[in-house]
Amino acid sequence: MIHFVGAGPGAPDLITVRGKKLLEEADLIIYAGSLVNKELLTNAKESCIVKDSASMTLEEVLKAMEESEAKGFVTVRLHTGDPCLYGAIREQMDALDKKGIDYDYTPGVSSFSAAAAALRAEYTLPGISQSVIITRTAGRTPVPDKQTIVDYAQHGTTMVVFLSTGLVEKLAIQLVEGGYTAQTPAAVVYKASWPEERVYRCTVGTLAETVHAHHLKNTALILVGPFLSSAYERSKLYDPEFTHGFRKGNKE
Ligand code: SAH
């Protein structure tokens, strides 16, 4: 059995209980070394074989999984954050399906959640933003038609931009082209939940200089939108006047 496991954003205690248990049981762990916190590997038993996938191809990962499976080993494929986002997990699952190898999938805490915690922010504010756009800037991996930063910026809602610190000038230009102003609040969260975590608040207009001034390369998220400013409406859910399934409001 192959277990795909979300490692969480970095802090070793932000893996799920289930994920940690699987690490403890594993005979082989293949982890995404460029982003996964190596401290998580201390959960592995002494006999466990550990491979870093950073220098491996998909074919090599699959071969390692197949050999492990043939030996009757428990294999954990450890991906950063939640594997459902930019995890390149689908191609592995499809290949395992073809080979008839069984797998399961344990989600993780994504870095976009850890970034909100670092910012002490809520992405969805009444009257301000009720949607979150999770995206990236087109780089060596292109983005499909109608899925560009310009397209999404038109909504004016919360945007979480992955994998884009290296393309920040282009990102800032496209955000404005799409409709945010240079004054729209923005933030860069570096290594959310790691001991080295840093939060830089800025605006769309100062985003690029913020990224450069602090040498923010990989392991950073860019957040954009009015959720970062102070204005919002209070929630209906906790409004004394509002009636819902679990509470009667005080207004007739
Ligand atoms: N599946 C992962 C994302 C993998 S893509 C998740 O759910 O978080 C890798 C990108 O994620 C990085 O380039 C960076 O933009 C972002 N990232 C991953 N961990 C991060 C962290 N702890 N803090 C900030 N950004 C992070």
C-alpha cells in the first residue's frame, strides 16, 4: 500500500495525527525534500529507508514505490502542505492505477492556511471577500486561457498566489492590469509556520520591492486583497438579531 500524505506547511506538529501515524509505520518514505521539514522524518522507525524526491524523476519515484510494494513494505509519499495543490500527485496516482498498486491519500494543512494564521487574517470577510482565488503566475509552467492573473484580478477578492516570488514584477503589473489598484493591500508570508517565518505587509504597488528587499525566494506566498485592510461587516452568524437553525435572534 502506498500512502500519499500531506506533510503540512512546515511546523512538524502541523501534520495530521493520521499522517504522523503513517510516518511511524513506514518502511520507505519518499519526501519532497525541497519543502518538507526534515524534522518530520524523526517519526520514522530506525529501519525505514528515506528518499528525497527533489532529485528524482516521476519514473524513479514510481520504480521505488513498485520495488517497495513488491517487498510488502509500507510506503509513504510525503508531499508538502496539502498534496491537492501543486503536488504533482495525480500523475503518480494514475500511474499506480495502471500498475494495479493500491494507495490512499491523507490530506494536510496547506501553506495557504498557515499563511492566514501567520497574518492573523480571515480570507473571507462579509461585505469584502466571499471567495478565495488560489493561483500562480504563469512561468515555465503555463496557465490555461482565462486563468491568468489579469483574469482573476478582475474579481477584486482575496488572492493567494503560489510559486510566484520569482515573477513578482510581472505579477504586480498583471494585478493592476486586472483591476486592483497600487494601493490594494498585499502581503508576503515567508516559510509560514517554520521557525524562520516572516510576514511582510505591503501594497500591490510595493510588492516587488518588498520581495527583493528581503530576498524572498522559494517557500513564500503572496496574498492580495482588501481582506488585509481593516474594513468589513460583522458576521450574520453571530449577530444577536439573526435567527438560524441553532439560535433564535432577538429581532421579530
Ligand atoms: N502543496 C503545497 C504547495 C506546493 S507548491 C501546499 O499546500 O502548501 C510550493 C509553493 O508553496 C512554494 O513555492 C510556496 O509558494 C508555497 N509554500 C509551501 N510551503 C510554504 C510555507 N510554509 N510558507 C509559504 N509558502 C509556502
